[in-house]
Amino acid sequence: MNKEKKRKELLKLISILSDNETIYLIDISDLNSNQISILRKNFNKFFIQMRVVKNTLLKKALEKIKNKKLDSFLPILNGNTSILSSNLGGLPSKIIKKFHFKENIEKPYLKAAYVEKSFYFGNKDLDILINFKSKKDLIIDILNLLQFPIEKILFSLKLGEYKIFKIIESLSS
């Protein structure tokens, strides 16, 4: 790889690491090309980018990021590394876990994940990430829980408004 191409790749990696709220590092070694293709398709359906990277280039990108939030990734950079980037919290883990079940293998292996300002390491944390709810999801859940009581209050107010209208109407006649 010439210097210009390496520089462009480094800038692209820095952009990916800086711009996404969710970063997964996975190991896809020992998967055949068909399995990798299936994985890519599953990730692409949900706009999750999958990119195979060289560890030395990834280390340089991590070191150049102004925000040192991802320094915890540095110790695990060995062997095959692929990056998954998205803003969808636990969705990549669901795809990985479904792939494990379907193919009956433990690959891709979760090396590490950075989701909602927290780190997760190893396949053991996939189950935690599968049930993970982002702040947006929690807000939606709270609003849904409040929706019924609010509708009930509004209905009561409308009913009260109707009764007051009827009382005023009968008084005026």
C-alpha cells in the first residue's frame, strides 16, 4: 500500500471511530467466504458497516483520535480484526448471535464493543448487548407507558367539557 492510500485509509478509520456511537471489534477468522458474505448482507440490511482492518492501522487511528474514549480497544488488537460501526446499539450483537445459532459456531467472536459510552468484551457480553436498550429506546418505552394514562385524562377532560356544555345549555334554555 502506498503512503497516500494508507493515509486515506487512516483518515477513513478515524472518521468511522469518531462518528459512530456504536463500535464492535470482531474476529471473523476461520469463516469461509460464503459465511462472511452472509454476515455482510445481514449487517448491510440495517446499515451496519463491516470493515476488515489491519491492527497496526487501527492502533494508529485510535491513537490519533482526539477523544481517548476508545483506548480500551488497544490491548485486544491482535489476530484478525473487523470493525462494525453503526448507531444502533445492540442490533449488531443480535445479528452475531443469530449467526452463531444458525451456523452452529462461535465465530464471529466479539473482541470488544463500545455502546452508549460503555465497553463490553468477549462473546459472554453478547447476551447483555442483545437486551441492551439505548437512551432513545428507553425514552420511547417511557412515553408508551405514559400514553394510556394521558389518553384517559384527556378523555375525562373531554367528557367533563361535554357535561359542562350540557349544564350551560340547559341553564340557558
